[in-house]
Amino acid sequence: MRAANSRGIFLPAGPGNPVGQNEWIPGEDNPALREARSPNLYIGRGAAGRGAIVVLVAGMLLVGCETQRATIATAPTAKPDADADATVDVTELGATPQTPVAKTNGTLGGPLAGLDAAELARFEAGRDDFAEEETVDDGIGPVFNEHSCATCHDAPVGGTTGRTETRFGRMIGGVFDPLTERGGSLLQDHAIGMVAGAAGTFTFVPEVVPPEANVRALRLTTPLFGLGLVDAVPDAAFLALARLEAFYSPATRGRPSMVTEIGTGATRVGRFGWKAQVPTLHQFSGDAYLNEMGVTSPEFPNENCPQGDCGLLVFNPQPGLNNDGTDVDRFTDFMKLLGPPQRNPDRVFHAQAGENAFRRIGCANCHTPALVTGYSPVAALSHKVFQPYSDFLLHDMGRLGDGIAQGGAGVREMRTAPLWGLSARTTYLHDGRARSVQDAILAHGGQGADARARYERLNPVIRAAVLSFLSTL
Ligand code: HEC
Ligand code: HEC
């Protein structure tokens, strides 16, 4: 897989080196870094690799053998944590070293590489619709959050402006009530104002968090780059991933979020949203069109009742179905064909040592480095490896949970946030509370607490290397 020279090593293109160019890893002649580097970059440690490590550790205990030290990826201060790596490798999910890696055409916000002319035309038509501002005549409101998808998902189109929105509800006797009859759990913070119609004149006002709510949480807008790949992962792959996690590392295992696909009535693995509450991009499009913009469509035909008061809908100036589903299909096209974030091609010092430490202390147990898609009619999405650094499963995050029960997720459960594209972001975590990547790491609780503690115990050089690695994503 790699050829060594006197000063460093060169990696061929592949999932371990997705920028597709040879990468020089500094420090071949630095013993500390040599120790920190994992011996295998693509195949990683599957079950066989883990078995070999157990044997090596046992061998070391028996003979205390000096010559085996360099084989075990352990920085001096992290010895007790040497076995925290339970990363599920993409080959265990069905990929082979020959499976192609999905790429983006151009920069962030561009389409997937390898689309044909008809697919490119669909991407562009979808992007136009995604950025189009809807009006009251188009059916926006009566209450809504913004006039277009791109108002929140921008910089570039499809990304995130950092806009947060509010969810609320009430916890009574350990049971979460989304307060639907008071307009929950999602608050709509805009309204269309005064309307005059057959039922008379009425002024719609933005919703507020009602006094009976005792839970209130912010949600940060997530970027949408590469989500067509996530959409193209078969449910069976996520179920297999959850089983492998439970087998390798029960303490950090994830749980699939089982939800209903509205179009078919089938039970599916949810993977979109902070709580993995939605199973497909198509469903999220209809859901967002209704809940963010107040535009109804075939799968979401019922208007949101302002502050939960459905009686007020007699004043709705556009009571019929607002869209026949065409827009929903176009948003879906755009998001499906939107390319994934590309690794930052700048050579960042110590990034490889940082990635090794990231795995060693158990971050990659949940932030799964690579996944593989199943069959897709779009060739550029079909049977491709991609690197989201997420398992898209739910984890009990303890005090980092947002207190909202939604879809298949409990109040403390959150979807592992994908780390691709992290370098383009400025705020982190579901509510945007973290202003730095390190603050985000230090907020991990529940199943993430042990990895956080190991991160805190790393020596400062390796800790900085972990942040360097994350800055390449
Ligand atoms: C008011 C801001 C806002 C608007 C407008 C908006 N979104 Fe979002 N979007 C969000 C937020 C916030 C989230 C995270 C939601 C959550 O998990 O509860 C999100 C999440 C998503 C996701 C899931 C991404 C992931 O990481 O899993 C998709 C897909 C999406 N939006 C599509 C759309 C589409 C399509 C539109 C237009 C019809 C739209 N959004 C309009 C704020 C917005
Ligand atoms: C038990 C699973 C788990 C482990 C282990 C874990 N994380 Fe996370 N991580 C999560 C979840 C879940 C979130 C989303 C938290 C939220 O909803 O606010 C997250 C969020 C993040 C974020 C913020 C991403 C964003 O989009 O805002 C960063 C950065 C991060 N993790 C880095 C790490 C690092 C570094 C480690 C190792 C020290 C680690 N994580 C270990 C589950 C995990």
C-alpha cells in the first residue's frame, strides 16, 4: 500500500488519502510519531487486526519484548487506552480496496463528479428551486421560519449559515410531551402578518415558547453536502454496523433510529437530522417544506396550526395543497447530487498522527471513518466509498442530549454528527454552543465521556495533532 523513503512515506490515493494525491507524512525519523502511527491505513483494524493486537499485547505482557513496542500504536501517556479503538472498517460493510471513492466536481457546493448531462441539469434545476424565495401566493405560512431552503442552508448553497431554530416540549413524570396543541415541538418564528379574506381580517403572528414548556432546545442548521451518499446506504448496512459496534465495543455501541417512511409506510432506518429522525432526503424535503416554510405537498398535506390553534386556519389565504410535489422532487435532486466535502489538500503537520490518535482513543468507534453505498440508479452514487466520519446511529450522550424525544430517539440520544466538512464550520454541536472543535469534544458526555477523558489525558502534542487532523476534514 505504501512506499517508504528516507524522510517520510507516500500514500497512494484511496479512502485513507481521499484528496487523490500522494501525501507526505512527516516524522518517519521521529520515534514519538512513528509510535503514534497506525500500521495500516486503508484496511484499518478489522476483527483480524484487533485479534493480532490482543496477541501482541499478551506477548508484551509475557516477555516484555522491546522489539514489539513499535508495532503497538501507543503514545506513552495513553497506555491504558491502547485498546479503545473499535473502529468498524468499511471492508466489514462490504467495500473492497477497489471500491471507488465518491468525489466532488469543483469546490464545496459543486455536484458529485461523474454525473451525466441529464443528471447535471437536474442538479442545477434543483439548486435553483432550493434557493427560490416563496411568497404568500405560493403558499408560504401562515407560520414559517424562512422564505427559502437556502436562507438557512447557504455559504455556499446547500451548506449552513449557522441559523438555529427552537424546539420545545414538556417533561412530565419522565415522559416527553411535544406540546403539539401549543405548536410544538418546532417553533415557527415568522408569520405572514395581516390577511383579509372571506372569513374576515386576521393577523398571523410568530409562535412563542408557551409557559407550560419546561424543555427548550436550539437546533443548528446542518450542511447538506454529500447527503445523497448517506441516502444511498441500504438500511441493512446501518443494521450491520450497529451489530458490529455492539460486538466490538458495547460501551459505545449505537442504536439504529427506526422510523416510518411516509411514502411507503415501511419501517426504515432514520439517518437525517440531529436525532436521525428522517429516513430519506425525499421525506426531509417535504417535511422541511411544511415545517420550515409552511408549504404543503402530497406527503405533508396538513398545514401547521399556528401555536397549535387549528381554528385559525380558516384565515389561511392558501388553504389548498400548496405544491403538487414537483418542488419536493427538485430539492431532493439537488441534495442527492450535491458532492461531499473534500479533504483539505493542505499538508497539515501531524495530521496523520492525529488521525491515529483519534482512532486509538475511541473517537472513530462512533465517528466511523468510511461507509459504502448500495446500488443507485445514479452511477456516481452507486457502490461508492465515502468518508462522513459518522455511523449515523443514535448514542446516549448524557448531559449533551437535548431533552427532546423525536422519531426513534430518546431525550438523551443524538445522532453521531458527521465530521466531514468540519473545517468550513464556525459553530458546533446540535445547539451551536461550541465555538471551537475542542469545546465540542469537551462537551461529550454519556457514551462519549470515556473518549473525551482519553482526549484530555493525551499529551498536548498528540492532542494538537487530533485537532490538526480534524482541520483537514
Ligand atoms: C429556518 C432554517 C431552515 C430552513 C428554511 C430549512 N432548513 Fe433544513 N435544516 C435546518 C435545521 C435547523 C436542521 C437540523 C434539523 C433537526 O435535526 O432538527 C436542518 C436539517 C436539514 C436536513 C437534514 C440534514 C442532515 O444533516 O441530516 C435536510 C435534508 C434539510 N434540512 C433540507 C432542507 C430543505 C430541502 C429545505 C427547504 C424546503 C430546508 N431544509 C429548509 C434549518 C432549515
Ligand atoms: C459515543 C459516540 C461518540 C464518541 C465516542 C465520540 N463522539 Fe463526537 N459526537 C457524537 C455525537 C452523538 C455528536 C453530536 C452531539 C450533539 O448532538 O450535539 C458528536 C459531535 C462531535 C463534534 C461536533 C460536530 C458538529 O457537527 O458540531 C465533534 C467535533 C466531535 N464529536 C469530535 C469527537 C472526537 C474528537 C471524539 C474523540 C475524543 C469523539 N467525538 C467521540 C458521538 C461520539
